[in-house]
Amino acid sequence: MEVGFLGTGRMGKVMAANLLKAGHRVRAWDKSPEPLHELKRAGADIATTAADAFRGDAVISMLPNDQALREVFIEGDLLKHGHASTVSVNMGTVSLDCVDALVAAHDARNIAYVAATVFGRPDVAAAAKLSIMAAGDSAAIDRVQPLFDAMGQKTYRVGSEPRHANIAKIAGNLMVACAIEATAEAAALLRKYRMSAPDVLDVIITSLFNVPVYQGYGRAIGHRQYMPPGFDLVLGMKDVGLALKAGEQANVPLPFASVLRDAFIDAIANGDADKDWSAIARVAARKAGLED
């Protein structure tokens, strides 16, 4: 398939590379030229503008936030360059308001829109083992399924409305953030009693929570290793905010999300914005009177 790819950050770059490995033709665009050089060496065509990349059988967007999507799609009126034969797929994590605006803009141009959010950090994406949650018109999803197969290990169809994929992603990231906070508080408790957080967390996780989320973040928090970031702390703050906003819109109280929001604000205020989002564990440590 001929694929446009908008947004080649840490996640997007390796996802686009996996499309190339699967034999698809990729035309990539990003505001930053650095990741595009690597994709060009891998065989991608490089677009000079987002409009130049919006062509072919499908266009995948992996832009970082609402603002970036609105700038490109809404303010830049990107869809005027599109065709009814193209399926537009947004794989990033955005607010429900942004999803609704994108759906309306695509409907106005008669361009199919699919939301396909992902679970997995850059190393998982590089191994083509993402879990993909797709929502939207089933026929449109069928058309881009070969692309999902090239980037992920399984695609889950979570609803007929594109926003369903984003709600699933927001809910999932909230659960991961809660797991990080629980592990952080447990680590602070262990350290306060002069116990080895890495060793005891390993015992607890192996005995009770032997799954990748707890394994990976348990190691990071136990050893207090938050660089380089696999998922930026500021993006974690964004996702918790999306959960709170979605809860507010549907009158769903999310008290743990409120606690997490304060932890992220504390972490950013104390200079941890450039670290992995598991660095909110430093907040729990500080509150316990521990030196990180």
C-alpha cells in the first residue's frame, strides 16, 4: 500500500520503519528533519509539507497532542488536499473534543477517518508488537488492517465511533499511571524501613503482578532509573488530564486521576519534566522524607 505518515517522533519513526519492512511505500513528514533522515535511508520518500504526504491509500498520523493535530488538520486545512479513496488514521492519544473536531472535518471532505490508538513503548513499537485499538467504520478499518498487521501484534476493534478508541487509550493509560503510583508508594515504604526496594519489589511483582507494566516500572522505580524516557513525564501529565476531562464530560469521578495530576505537577515543578513518567516516584520519595 502507499502510505503517508505524519509525525516521526520516537514512536512514529519505528512504526513507519516497520511499514517499510513489510513492503509498503511510505511518504513521511515531520516538523523536525532529524528522524526523517533515518527513514529516508530505510527507503521512505520524504515530504516537504504535510499536504505533500497526504496521499495514497492511507495516511497515518502520530502527532504528539491536540495542538499539533489542530494546527495540521484544522488550521492548515490539510484535508482539502485529500481524496475520498484515502483512509485517514490517527494513532495518537488526543482529547475527545479533538477527535470530534477531526471527525467533523473528515466528514465535511468525505474522507474516511479511523482512530487506532496503541499500547506499547518505543521498544515494543520497534518490535512490531503494539496492541492496536481501532474504532470507526468497519470497512475503512478493513482497508488499513494490513498496515496494523505490520505495526502491531494484534488489533482490537473497540467500537463504531472513532472516539471509542481514544476513550480506551485514555482509560488504559490511567490504569498504567495508577500502577506506577502504587509501585512508587510501595518503594518509598520499603526504603523508609531500610529494605532493598529493587529486591523486595521484584519479589512482590513476581508473586502478585507478574506482567510487563509492573515488571518494567518496578525495575525503573526500584533502581531509581528514569532516563532516558520511554514515555515522557509531560505526556503522562497530558494523558491524566485527558482522563479527568473525559470523566468531567460524562460525570464520572476519577479520584485517583486527581492524585496523579498533583503528582505530575509536583514532579514537573521539581525539575523532572524531561524524565520518564515513572519519575513521579520521586514525589512519593520526597513526601516520605527520602533523598532520591
